[in-house]
Amino acid sequence: MIPAVKLSPGPVSFCGTNLRSKSALVPSAFSLKPSKFVVSSLRPLYLAPLDGPRTAEQKPRRQPLEFKCSASAADDKESKTEVVPVRSEAAQKLKISVYFATWWALNVIFNIYNKKVLNAFPYPWLTSTLSLACGSAMMLVSWATRLVEAPKTDIDFWKVLFPVAVAHTIGHVAATVSMSKVAVSFTHIIKSAEPAFSVLVSRFLLGETFPVPVYLSLLPIIGGCALAAVTELNFNMVGFMGAMISNLAFVFRNIFSKKGMKGKSVSGMNYYACLSIMSLVILTPFAIAMEGPQMWAAGWQKALAEVGPNVIWWVAAQSVFYHLYNQVSYMSLDEISPLTFSIGNTMKRISVIVSSIIIFHTPVRPVNALGAAIAILGTFLYSQVILLLNISLDMLVYRSVCPQVWFRT
């Protein structure tokens, strides 16, 4: 049996001036140029439109025709055609939108409680460790009770996961250190420059090239973040560098995650659970070395004396919501590219920045607000440029794979 060939994740439409007939023009096997690698079969190959033949009802005007190429083996008595079902593009967009909205809401709640904890208990290394420990415990219980099906992993999976866990650990701790030193809004303004880091890493370390409009769209992002940093009332170099390091680390995490998830049967939810467990193992000895139990005990007693039992609820809430928002974000990463993930991660910062300014009564200068607005506007322009380029690239990829197959109705 020749497996079905899926050319695109959704409906594809074609139209143009080179369309000359009302049926598919499939090149003859003798007209194809030989290549280095050749796959042949004695069984026939069939091309079938998704809606079936529509020769009886031809409309005079041109309409896009949805189709997919599929191959099936024909037995000696009867030829069979296997048609690959098309997943609705609208349903897919709705699913991703729900993921994004949930992800952003959980992230806002996490940031509020995380800042409250750090104000009362300024030990970011322990706070980061507790977040990972809570998520790991939640998933272990879910697997043990079979609420969630446990992933089937092997040693190769954990080897591929290790660099992702290292990047995730660095990014998580760096962001928490940043928020312990500066306002939540300032940390997220600086972290809105993540698309710039994504493009620069892809360009100089991965060898990818981008059109000029992509680079131009980064200028307002970088300029807006720089203006916001210069005019920040409570600027702190440790907080600024923590946000910058977090940007770089999370870009690598997203890229490594997407590569690690390719060809794996592990879902986004379980993937992040495994990532949390490995990150917890990596982070725990460093947290002990950087802060230590004695500092934690003294700080905890001080927090209880100043805040009271509420600090216990704050720690529990920030740990739970940290795991939940990251889990949903990885479920989104199942469906999208690292670049789109980075765009969504940046756009969510608008809600985080606004909500943190309102809740914590953060003083903001007009020039500082202008810098944040420029950075966010740059992110919007960047996302629009990437969206247009992705559409164009999808068309080019299809035409390069199947250049001689054209349909017209």
C-alpha cells in the first residue's frame, strides 16, 4: 500500500492565466526528468478531487477547487482510491484562537501572583523551582491516576529534550530574576523584543535569510524597547539583563521544541510535562547553591510576619498558573510554527502590561508609554509581514512540489 500524500493542511485554491483546461493536467511519466532518487511502483496512482467528479454541473465562472493528491494500491480485481479528508481551516483557526486566549488569560493571572510573591519573598531561584515542582507533581498525579495518558518515551527522546530543558530553565529563571528587580510591565516591554531575537538567531546561527520587510519591521520593536528602557523610572540593570537573557533562551527553547516534537507521538501537554520534570532536575542544585535553605527559611519567616497566611496562597497560585499557561502554550505549539508562537507570545504581553500597571499602580511616564506603544505596534507590523510571507511561501512550496497539476472549473 502506498501511503496517502498530504500536500497541505487545509483547502488549497488555484487560479491564474495559465489554466487551459477543465481537468487536471498530469505530466506523462516519460516527460519527467530523472533525479538522483527515484521511487517507482507497479501499482497505479490515482488523483481524485475531494468532492468527487463534477462533470455534470460545470459553472461558467472560475471557482477554486479543493483537492488533495492521494495514492492507493489497486488489487487485481478492483481499483480503489483513498481520499484524504480535509480538516476545516476555519475550525483550525478557531482552535488556535481558543488556545491563545486561554494562554494569555492564564499568563496574566500568573504574572500578578508571581509579582506578589516576589515582593514579599524576593528569592527568584526558589520561586522558579517551586513553579516547576508544582507542574511536575500535577502531571505525575495525572499520569498515575490515568487522567492523562502517560507518554511513551525512550532514551533518545530525553536526549533531544535536554537542550530544550536547559534553555527553558535559563529563560524561566532569568525572567523571574527580572521581575524581582523591576516592574512587571517593564520586564514584558523588554521581552516584547523576542521576535527580533528570533529573526537574529535564525539569521546568524541557523543560516536562514529573510526578506527586507522583515528586518525593517524589527526597527520599531527595537527602538520602542530602547526608549522604554531609557525612560523607565525604576530602571535596574539586573532586571534589564534578566529580561534580555530570557528572550534569547526562550527563542532557542521554541526552536528546539518544534524540532524535538517533529515525528514524536508525544502531545504538547505531555511534552511540556516532561520538560518541567527535566528542568526541575537541572534547576534544583543551582537554586540551592545560589540561595540555600538558610536564606529561604529567614525570608519565609519575614514574609509570614509582614503579609500573613496570604503568602502561602500566592505561592500556590503562581506555581499552578505557571504550569497551566505554559501547558496551554505548548498545546498551541503543536499546531503552529516557532515564529508564529513567538508572535503570539509577544502579543499577549499587551494584556500583561496593561493589567500589571492597573493592579500594581505602576507609575508610567508619557515617554515610557510611547516607547511601549511603539514596540507593540512594531510587533503588529512584524506579524502582518510574516503572515503575508507565509501565504506566499506556502504557494511557492506547493508549486515546486507539484508544478504541472492545475485545475480549472
